[in-house]
Amino acid sequence: MDLVTAVFWFFSAWAIGSALLCITRRNAIASAMWLVSAMFALAGLFVLLQAQFIAAIQVIVYAGAVMVLFLFVIMLLNLGETPRGWQRWYFWVGGVGVAVLLATQLVVLRGYSPQRLADEVSEMPSPDPALVFPEGRAELAAGESQGVVGVVARPLFEAYLVPFEITSVLLLVAIIGAVVLAKRRL
Amino acid sequence: MLIGESLAVSAVLFSIGVAGVLVRRNAIVVFMCVELMLNAVNLSFVALSQLHGMSGQIMVFFVMTVAAAEAAVGLAIILAIYRHTQSVDLKSINLLKG
């Protein structure tokens, strides 16, 4: 096992452990702090998967901005220890059952390697994944000349310009909606 | 490239999020579990973007924006509900129950 794989499993264990603690803590503040920890672990995984810019905005936007909003609301409502924070037992059976079923279905994806994906997409027998998926290799190479931000910015402002502008309208709608909902009297 | 491994980790995180949504009664914790599920999906987008090009990372960018908007509106709704019922317990939100 090389170093990258070892570090990958370290961050994975960190993320899964934090996520489990996040859903089992009674105190909402403790849950939120464990979720921040899981998000930091995910940022580490993003760096290992060659997405340095996404890792940076994961820390800044998610762990920084969104979780501060959550903590702010928890503290505003003064939610401390709740006496019974759980659903009844039949929710437990249903919830854990659905989660285990979903996990076993999805963990089958563990078997996916670039070679197997290429086999399924292409009709040739045992093709080279680099030839079947040329975009990934080309854009990783482009990242070395343009920098990791440039590689994300170019398609964002060319091919995805309209969705990008719609996103800004969405944020405006969210701001107005939040103000209208949270204000006592307009 | 660690694609299969990332997809498996993403699956486990998503399932933990689903379990949290179904099991917890605190509305804010349920909301945080939804954020966890969004994060798990982001992980699979990033993993597959190594193979399919930058579109995956741009999708992650949009998912993050939508998650931020959703958090703002959702927490405002929770605040409004708290003013009504003095609680964020999902059991106490039963206005539509016949």
C-alpha cells in the first residue's frame, strides 16, 4: 500500500467516524462540531483526488460559512441537551434497515476501477481507460499549465455560464426568502 | 486514482446521513444530516471527475451553492416554526395531522 492510499484510508476513517458521532450525539452543538470535522476530512479526500480548489471552497464555504449559520441558529434557539432526541423504536428499525440496505447496494461500487468503467462504456475488448476517457487525462495535464483554479474557472465561465448566472439568482431568492421567513414583522 | 474506494466511502457516508434523517427528532440535526448526504455525493462527483473531466467539479460547485441557499431558507423556516411551537422537535410539528 503506497502513501496516497494509506492517507486516503486515514481520511476516510476520520470522515466516517465523525459522521457516526454527528448522528449519535445528543447535544446539537456537539453534532454540529462533529459534522465540521467530517467536512475537514472530506476536504482532505478532495485534495487526494486532485480537486484542490474544491477542497479549499469546501473548507471556506461549508466548514466556514454554512456551519457557522447552523451553530448560530442552535445558539439563538438555546438548544442544549434534549431529554429524548430519538425517534421511537420502529423508526430505528426502519432507519437503520434502509441505511444498511442502501449501503450494501452502493458499496458494490467499490469494485469500480477505471479499467472496469472503460470495459462497460467501450465495445472493444479490454480497452485502455486513458483512450476511452480522454477528457480526464487532458484536463489533469491542463491543470499543470493553467493552475488548479484556471482549470475549473474556464468551463465554469464558458460552457456553464448560464447555470452559473441562474445560481446567482437562486442565491438572491434564498436571501430574500430567509429574510421574509425569519423576520417577525415586515 | 482511488475511484472505487471513493465511491464506497461516499456510499457509507450517504447511508449514515439517511439513517440520521430517519432516526433523529431534532429538526436541526436532521438538517445537518441532509448536508452530510450532499457532501457524500460531492465526493463521488470529485472521484469520477478524474476520469470524465472537470464537469464533475463544476457540479460540486453548484451543489455547494444550492446547499448554502437551502441552509439559509431551511434555518429560517426552523426559526419560524420555533416561534410557533417553542420547540424544534419533529414530533411537535403536526399541524397537518388529521
